[in-house]
Amino acid sequence: MDLRRKEPVKHILSGDIKLGGRYISVKFFPAFAHTDIIPYWDKSVRRVMSIRRLFPQEMQRRFLISLNFDESIHYSLSEDQGDPRGLKELNPPLNELEEVFVDCGAFHYINEPKPRLRRGPLINPVSALKSYQMRHLRRAKNVKFLVCSPDHIITPQMDDDEAERRKDWTLKTARGFHELIKEENPKVEPVGVVHGRSSEERYSMLEDLLEIGFERIAFGGLVPLAKNEFEVLNQVAGIESRNPDCVPIDSPLGLALSEDCKVHMLGLGSPSWYQWWLRLGVDSFDTSKLQQEGAANGLIWTLSNPQKTLLEVPPNSKEMFSKFATKKIELSLLDGEVPKRFGISGEVSGLDLAQEDGVGKYFLSSTCTSNKCRHGPDAHVQDPRVTGSADHNMARSIINAHVFQKLMDKMDELHLCSKEDQSPSHWSSIPLG
């Protein structure tokens, strides 16, 4: 079956779809683990809730999670679940969950010869589907589920024999999984995962997945290459420059778009990647970068000159925001109010937390619950501009999520403006060649 000989289908960018009063160009799935929680005091009892409860309203619509993580807390959200102390006044109402993307956790068994869920069975089409059903599909009847066909990651340094073995296993499993999933609810959609060490290997695997019948695919195994932007773009889209003439139709992405196959990018979700996904017509992406940078790396994001007009078009997303290392901030606990607030000096001190859609104000009035926080034992606020406990770290991840949402909104506007005036720019769509 030579898919390259088929007439290309006109690919309609999802930026043409208006949802909830704003244009959604590319859907973002925040990637969650079981540790992505924020603690709070309910009277004298320490409780936790999913960070999704404090994410921007648009982000609350969807999330991605692996079968290797306990998903329960991210579904357990309603208006009466969460910090009762002023939460409804300080944060917008919780949006209805619309879509959940579940992957099979391939990253966690990347070094195993036989794919096996963490504390679970060996993976095959039947065991994977049963896990999806028991842990996700039966939780929410009105939610659309995107579920990954089980895959085995092919790394860049892998030898030919092992790469071929993993490709064969992934495709064989994909055939069985696709056949089983057809009997599921129409709100459940299978996702075929494309791997390879080169553009040619990914193209070949994508051909096979399209022949099986997948109408949505995800490019996997690209996170280790992410530091080399054009290595990723070359493997996926045959692109080697900032403003290429087109997406070659004989590239993996070109083939997917020409077949009107929806495309998801696994794990590549920085603002810079969002700019590329806008231009390339990708349908969706995910990342855990908000938690990695906020919690693990202690970085807090701020908008650069948020009053800048659309007439002052930045060349790239990097000029639209800044990152600050909180460990370099000079701070002290102030006397007076209880819980105590922090005196903060340096560039981050200018970040107006009260303007972050109410969530910043929430953190400046809520109390850190950790008895191991280095700012204790005095009761103090969950200020995201400082480090010391998981409370502060996860608060920072939530602030970063609000900044990221504003960045995506701004980039959507820049992208749509470039489409309207048809001027060539670093924000305009890259056509299918």
C-alpha cells in the first residue's frame, strides 16, 4: 500500500475552531503524576488536592497521565472538593473535564526487554485495554479518552537488531489493540505511537500505523533530542531552517497531514515548541515542564512586558517571558500578620501574584503545611517565590501554568494575525508541500 501516491487532503488547522470565546490552535494536555498535588489545611487537618484544581480554566479541560501513575486524585474534583477556605472566591470555577490522554507508560520500561507496567502485568493488547477500562474509561462517561496503543521506545543509540525488534513488537501490538478498541465507546479513540532513529524510520512506521487504520498518531521518543531543535524538526517534518517553504510531503508529518491524520507530540511542550506546533498544524501536545521547572528546578515564570501590543511582534516566544531562579532570591520572614509573609528582594519581587487570576492571592493567604519546611516552625504563607517545601514548589508550578496559558493565548493571536494579512513571518503557518 503506497500511501504517498494518494491525493493530499487539505489540512484545516485547528486554529480555525473557536471554543469558549477564544481560538484554540493546538490543544494542550498538562501531564500529571500522582505527586502533582497541593496541600491545604481543612481546619486542623492536612489534606491534598490535585494541582489541576488551581490551573487556568482552559487547562482544566484536559490532562495526560501514564498507566504507571495513580490517577485517582486528578479525577476527584468537584466544587466541594478542595480547600473550602475562600477557594471559590479566589479561583475561577472548575471547568468540566472534556478529554483525558492516557499513555501506556513506555518511558518507565524503556530499559526492559519485555514491556511491563510498574507493579502490573506484562503488556499486550488485552492487558493494556483492561487497564485503560478499569482505571480510566469507567470513571467518566462524558469524557473523551485518547488511549495510546502500547509502544516500546526506540532510542537514538539503539543498535539495528534491537530497534527492529521493538518496532515489530509495537506494530504487532498496535494491530491487536486497534482491533479490540473498535468495540469500545465511540468517545474512546486509539492513538498509534511513532518511533524511530531517523525520519525514514518514522515514515515507515507511520505508513504501517495508517494502514492498520489509526486516525490519530503521536510522535514519541523525541524528548532526549529536544535540546537540538532542528534534530527533532528534521526527524518529524524534514525541516532544517526557521522559515522553510513547506512541510515536505515525504516527511512523517507531511504524510500524516496529507492523510488528514491528527498528530500529537509527546513530551515537547515549552513555549518554543508551542510556536512550532502552531505553525506546523499539529493538533495537540503535552508536557510536565511546568512541574519540572517550578518544583524540581525552582524556576518561576513571568511575562515580559505584558502590555506589549501585537504591532510589536516578537521574533520568538523566548522574548515573551522570563525565568527566575528562586534559590537566588534574598528573603526574610516579616513580623506582624499570621501566617507570616515574606520580604523579598530582587527581580521576582515585582511579580504581582494577586494578578494571576486570583490564584496568586490564594497562595498569599494560605498556609504552608509542611513541618519540614526550612521557613518553619512559624506559620507562613505558601509563597511560590520561595523554596523550602513541596507546598512552595507546587504553588510555583501552578503560577507557571497561568503564565504559560497567557503565553499561548498571546501566541494564538500572533498566529491568527499572520494568517489574516498573509505576510510571511515566523508566526505564520508552514504549508504542506
